[in-house]
Amino acid sequence: MLNNLKFDDFGMRLISAFVLLFFAVFCLFMGSFFYILLILFLSILLFYEVCKLLNPNISNRMLFLQLIAVFLTLLLYLRMGSNSGSFLSLIPGFILVITCNSNRLLSFCTGVLLTIALITFFEIKFYLGTITLLWLITCVIVTDLAGYFVGRIIGGPKIWPFVSPNKTWSGLIGGWVCAVLIGLIFKISFDLSYLFVFLSLITSISSQVGDFYESWLKRRINKKDSSQLIPGHGGFMDRFDGFIGGALGFKVCLLFINPELVFI
């Protein structure tokens, strides 16, 4: 039975994931300076691809303006602190409306959400600690891999074939189950609240929403990948859409949950 399953893209998928994970962990444990450089570097690449998805014909001048705006916005956040995040996240959204000149509401929302996600990665590292960051990264990776394997082994009805032809309900639920198990492992290992398990489920669901959203952006312009920056796997948005969605879901949860009840 397993011999008939299609895992043709798994090798390159796994190699790309390990290479990216190596650089992420390296920057994480080398200290705050390298971590900041990593997030700033990713912000440039992700907004580059988003601009191309929203407006494939964007000029180099407008593209450069957008990337500079994002870079300076994140530097301002690092200088001004956490209270400035909500206001500063609007800036790249407004600039994206100008630079892409296409579907203004979609451009604005995409720019704001992506910026909030990037700022959330700063907030997690500097205010909630490395363990919380590793938990979120693990949840997203496990959700993706479990969805990949369970979806291909069990199969079944597709969720949204027009947007993401390969994703099944079995893979979706398999990702949730494995993310909850990750939450239990972290809860037991670090003596955390059971709310951590609930957050793992929400993070898993939101990471899948991020995946679907990026797929939908690509389908709008009939593209399979967000770019060809990563050999064999397309673009950085193809790899980080789940992390963006997961960070946003986690951020929303913290609006209603006191972090001290979960992480202390």
C-alpha cells in the first residue's frame, strides 16, 4: 500500500526544511543580535515575494520602497518597544497599498498581518523566552509534516481543491492531533499550564490558515510557488506561511490570556 503513495517531493522538502531550521536555531542560540538579523533578513524576502504575488508587474523602484519601509518599521519597533507594535504595523500596510496599486484592501491587510507576525517573533523571543519560541516553531513544523504524511497515507476528501489541491481533512486533523501532543510534551517537560495544550491547537489551526491564505494569493495569479529563491521548494513564503499564521494565532490568544497563567 505504502509503495503506491506519492512522496516524490519529500526529499527536497526535508532538505530545505533542515537547512532553514539549522540557520534559525543557529541565530537563536548565537544571541539577540543574530536573531534580529534573521528576522530582518526574512522580512525583506517575505515582503519581496508578497509584492510579487500582489502585483507581478511591480516596478523595481516601488519594490525597493516597500522593502525599505518594512526594514525601517522593524528597526523602529526595536527602538521604541512593544507598545509601538500595533501602530507601526500599519505603516507597511499603507505602503503596500501604494507600491502594489492592486486590490487596496487585500494589500493593506496582507501588509499589516505580515508585519504583526514578524513583530510577534520579536515579542516571543524577548518577552516570553527561547522555550516558547522553540515550542511555536515545533508546533508549526509538526503540523506541516503530520498533515503531509497523514493526508497521503489516509487520504479522503479534499478541503479546498481550487486553492490547495493536495490538502485533505485527514491531514488537517492529523496536524491538530500531533500539535496537541507537542503541547503536552512541552507542558510536562517544563511544568507549564494546561492552557499550553490549548494554545498548541490554536497555533496549529492558525498555521494551516496561513498556509491556505498564501496558497490563495498564488492561485489568484496562477502561480505554483511564491518565487524560486529556495531550490526545489519555491519561495520563502512557501516555507514560512505556516509560521506567519501560527504567530498571528498565538498573538490573538495572548490578547485574551494572561501570559503568566501559561508560561510561569
